Amino acid sequence: MLKLLLALLFLTPLCLIKNMWWLVQSLLFLMTFMFMFMNVFSTFWGNMGYFMGCDILSYGLILLSFWICVLMMTASESVYRLHNYEGFFMLMVVILLILLYCTFSSLNLFMFYLFFESSLIPTLFLILGWGYQPERLQAGVYLLFYTLLASLPLLVGIFYIGDIGSSLYFPLLSNLGGSSVLLYISLILAFLVKMPMFLVHLWLPKAHVEAPVSGSMILAGVLLKLGGYGLLRIFKVLILSGLMFNYVWVGISLVGGVLVSLICLRQTDLKALIAYSSVAHMGMVLGGLMTLSYWGFCGSFTLMIAHGLCSSGLFCLANISYERLGSRSLLINKGLMNFMPSMTLWWFLLSSCNMAAPPSLNLLSEISLLNSLVSWTWTSMFMLGFLSFFSAAYTLYLYSYSQHGKIYSGVYSCAMGYSREYILLFLHWVPLNLLILKSEPCMLWL
């Protein structure tokens, strides 16, 4: 695994050489497949010595990071075509990938914190450097302040654990937190903001709306998963406190999921709608995770992978329409079946995955999460029913409003997609639907 990290480090100077776009993209694709066939299907840590290691949880999320970073470069063809500082763009993508790789494979809690926070910097550069509107500065400030304010208590909590447990090595940490409320809140707050949990989610729609397509893809695809990954790891330390206080977060996440789904039904901005749907999905992940049950952990991990691919694909579709029409408004992006007939199929396929239709990975994960939440308390059935219903409602609203109806009168032609765009959407959709055939790593990783 260290060899892949070194290969990624050697990619950084290549990014700054002229006309290396295709080479960097091809090498990243090659590394993705190298990592995929490394077969780290062991349920324990291994392969990297004392400060880095990999189990199924890390393996799945590192693979997702590689995959999304390759697809980011495929989606950002306009950066290369218009010579919009493509060298620096590639450098940001590769640095972000290195930081994510290190985050997901760190065995030391402090190293994990360091890389977890560092991944914010390239993301900020992507939003500020290649975003579309001047408001991206405000989005950057929101992103920075929400994340940094919540992560300072995490740092203090990590030092406290190092003090009482005399180690920050993940496999050695076990129930050290006891039932300390302060330690519990300080350790999980940063991850709740990153997920994001309802009530601390306002930075996400802003960041998505202002980010370029690559920023939206990596944000929805991988960076939201950092929060879930952190919680899955940290609950080994906080198991007692978790059993005492977790009902608060389950309540907030389920009620928040329903409220955010209702907000989705009021959106007229394509990107904002997809961003709010991410908050609703991650609310479900958080609810399942906080039950601390086997089904909850496996379901939340599987939904993180599935949502990463599905949400990223939907942002690509929104960007494809935006490049043709110059607007993200649903009032202009309507009747697209007349404008881009061949894209309608992809809109349908990815929308159906978003509302957990079979045979997508979303279905498997949502069944697991329903199982965990209903067995935790049967009263959650009402909220889960509303959540599933409104989730289907806003997805159908997105699909039918954008594809059907009369085309906007300002559009006088029809457009075809490029083969690059079809391949991009195909590479989002195929793993999302084929992974259900190989779902045992997702469901047996504990």
C-alpha cells in the first residue's frame, strides 16, 4: 500500500508539466485498478506497518476516493479545453487524493485528525479557484468556519484520550471515554458537522452551489464520508457514552431528514436540490450509525459508498445541462427530453438509484438501516416511512420537472452528449448497480 502512496507523490511534479492531463488521468485510472486488485479482504488491519493500515472500511472508502478523483478529471474537461490553470487543477486533485488516502489509512488518532483537517485546504482551493460566481467567497468562509469551529474540541478530546490511555493507536483504543459527556460531545461534534447533521448542514448547499463540478463531486462523493468514517472509528472509544446519549442524534437525524426532504420539494436550483438530498441521505446514515448495531454499521458504510457514486453522478448530469444552457434553474432546465433525448435515460437511471430502486446498492443499505432503526425503537417507523416517501417524491420531482413538459422558449436547438460524458455516467452507474452482487465485504466487515 505504501507503494501506491509513493506513486501518488511522484504524480505531483507531473501535474505541473505542460500537456500532461491525459497522462495523469491514465495513471490515476491505472492506480485505481491496482488498488482494486490488491485484495485486502481481511477483517483486521494490515499491510502498512505501525502508522498506516487498511481494513475493509478503509479499503472501500480509499477505492471510492480513487474512483471519484479519476471521474472528477473526466468531468472537468472544460478546465483543460479552456486552459484554465489545468496544471494547478490536477495538482489540487492529486494532493486531495493523497490526503484522503492518508486519512482513511491512518492508525494514529492524531495523524487521522491532521489529514482529516488538511483535506479542507485543496477543497477550498477548488471552490475558490474554479467556482463560477463571486459568492464562492462566502461559501468558502462558511465551509471553513463550520469545520474549524467544530474540530477544535476534537483536538482537545484527542489529547485527553492520549493522556488517559497513553496511546493514540487505533487498534489499542477501547472504551476509554467512560460516560463523560464533555469528551463525548467534543469527539463527535467535528464528524457531525462534516457529515453534515441537520442543524449544522447550512455550509453544504452553499459549498455545492458555488463549487465547480469537480468540487461538488469530491464533496458529495468522499468528503461527507469522512464524518461517517470518523464516527465509525471513534465509537470504539465512546461505546458507553454512545449507549447513553445516542438517542438525541437519532431523533435529530430522522426528523431532520424528513424536514430536509420537504425543503428539497421547494428547490428550483438543480445543484441545491441534489445537495439537500445528500443531507437527507446522510441523516439516514447517521441514524443507523448511532444505533451502534451490526446492521446499522454495515448499512451506513454501504450507503456511504452508494451515495458517493449516485450523488456524484447526479452532479455530473446537472453540470452537463449547465454547460449547454448556462443555468441551473429548473425553470430553464425543463423539457430536457426534447433538448437532449439521450441524456434522459441517464437521468432516469441515476434518479432511480437515488430513491433506492433495485438493483442498486442504495436498496441494500436502506434495508439494513431500516432494520437497525426499527429494531432499536419501533417508533422510528413513522419517520422512516415519511423519509422514504419524500425521498422518492423529491427525486421524481427532479426527474419529471427537468425531463418532461414544454421546453424553455429561449432554447432553439437540440444537443447531443459527448462520448466522454456517457462514459463518465456509465462509470458512476455500473459500480453502483454491480456492487450489490459482491455485497459481502460491505455487510461482513465488522
